[in-house]
Amino acid sequence: MKVFALLFVLLAIAVPTFAQVDELDCGSAGFSDSVADFYMDLPPGDYTITVLGIDGFDPILGALEEDGTVVDCADDSNVDYSANLPTTGEIESSGLNAQINITNDGDDLASVAIVVGAVGTDMTGEYLLIIEGESITEDDTLDYYSIRLSPVVVSLGVPVSVYVFGAGSDLDPLVTLVNSDGDPIVDEGEEVSCDDAGSRCWLETESLEGYGLVVGDEEVEGTTFDSLMYVDWDLLGIDIDNAEGFINYQVSSFGDLTAGDYVIAFHGSIGSAESAAEIEIPADAVMLTCSQNAQSLTGETGTVIPVICPADCGGASVWGTDIYTDDSSICVAAIHAGVITSAGGAFDVTILEGQQSYPSSTQNGITTSSWGSWSRSFSVSPLGGGK
């Protein structure tokens, strides 16, 4: 039911007046073809915008005015930013991070396009876009953000996850999916929104307590009141081969009862228009639960089985590194191996013979246990990688 209800509303989302950005020259570096576009109206004030590459992804960041004028552009800014979030795991500080600063010194809102790009035309990967300087006040109770859909944005199968942190203020943030008129999208009588991640969201997400960001010398600590909006592309009914249009988010406070500063972050990916066909999920892929282990999969040694994991898997037991005992959680093992993130996704499982030992390790925010001899094993790999 959710697929059809949401698809109907998303088709009505209006296109911002910005022209689509396909390339940007940052002087020493530039990008073309593979970009993700974000649109927002910024009140008077100062803003810091930073993009972190995940697992070696090298991003470039640009900001443009509505007429296409480049406000700022940056490649390797070498800023000391890091993160630990449910859908990304730990992101270490890197010299590849890019950062720009924007000032709206006027009296009115300034429309800005933020463009995240990949260095060169062949690089694909995931990123975290962080925007500082925003606030909800008694006079300005709503902020809006739009993300342009394209095959580049959705082709890797990584949904855009939106985090809103109260950042030490009194703000109890609320993020809501809205249409072009700013009206909340409703599914089966329920607004598509998230107040407190882990407890009060349209789609179940993990609490942000214990997670957060490090932005320079400051730490943004997650709390039980912070928001995480996660919506899968399939749930939105989006065709990854022909994705177009916009998704609009509204940031406010729960019940309009609080005000304060906030930090918003978008976890997304940049692929290519051609990569959509490369990750086509087989019709016979097995939908798993987070705790499901490989003993539930039949097949002789060498059998390759495509599977799909949901989002926010964690906590289930895993034994081994690279090769796992068949009573280990498949989804958590895949996160440990780096084949998927906590956002879930599709991959291949290969049935293997038993091993004499299974060493433990910590990778991608998951710590596995060690074990001795076991009769049956499995490994994980990207779709098509096990064949």
C-alpha cells in the first residue's frame, strides 16, 4: 500500500527554478556528469557546508545562486570532520573532505543550490553532506530542502537518509516529507515524518542516542529527540533507470513547541546513469530479516544466492572475518564485510565448506567473534561478484 500511495503524491512535486547542474570547474579539480543537487532557501546568516566521502570516495562541493552563478567551490579542504551514524557507520576525518562557507548578508531568503560531485567521471560512492548554521525560531518555524532525483542519485541503490540534530539547543526537531505546496505527504492516514528516531517515525529507524558528528572542535551528540528520515527508493516507487523529479523535506519542531539551532546531514550516493542496469536485483533474490543466518539457505558448496537485507540491522551475532560460520547473521556479516551499509541492500551469498577457525575483527562499526572448527560457512560479495 505504501508504494502506491507515495508514488501518486511524488509525481506532483514541482521543479525548482534552478537549471540542472551537470558540471562544475573548481580550478584545480572539477566534476561532470555525476552530481547530486540539493536546493534550499537560507535566511540571513553564516553557513558552513561540508561533504565527507565514505570508504575512500573523493567528493567535490559547490554552491550556486539561482541564476547559475558559482558562490563557492571546493575540493580537498582537509577539515577535521567525522561522523558515526546508523546508516554510514564510522566516517573518519580525511583530507579529501570538502567545505565551503556561505553568507547571506541580505534581508531576505537566498535560494542556493548545493552540488555534490565525484572527482572525474568514473568514481562512484557514498557521501555525507553536513549543513551548519540553520535554526528554527519563533518567527521562522519551517525550513525546506529539495533533492533532485536522477539515475545518478539512485543508481547505487542507497536511499537518501536525512538526519536533524538539535545540536545542543532546546529544539526537538521534526522532519516531514512534503509536496510542492509544503503540505505533508500522508500514507494511510499517517504523515510521512520522523520526530524522535527510534520511536516516533513513520518508518522505523534507529535512535540517534550514542551517534553524532564531530565538526571541527565541536561534537554534535545525538539524542533520543533527534530525527532520522529514511525512505527506500523502492518504497517510494522510484524507477532507478528513469528517476526524475524532486523529494522535498520540511524541518520544523514537534508541535511548534521548541526553537533553536540545528545541524542537518544527508547521507546519499553518486553513481552513474549506466550503473543502474549493472545492479539490477534478480527476481529470485531472497528477502532476509536482520537476524536470519545462512543455515536457512539451501545449496551445496559454491552455490551463489542473491539476497536483500532491510535497513538498520545490528546486534545479531557473527563469527568470523571474510568467511563466516553459517549460524552468523547474514545481514550483519555483510555490513562487517563492507558489502552493504546499515541502509541495507542487495548482494550475493556464497555457500562455502567448513573452516578450521574463524578469526574475529572490527570493521565498519561491527565487531565479530572468533570460533574454532565449524562444518559450514558463507561469504558475501556485491551482486554478480560471487559468480
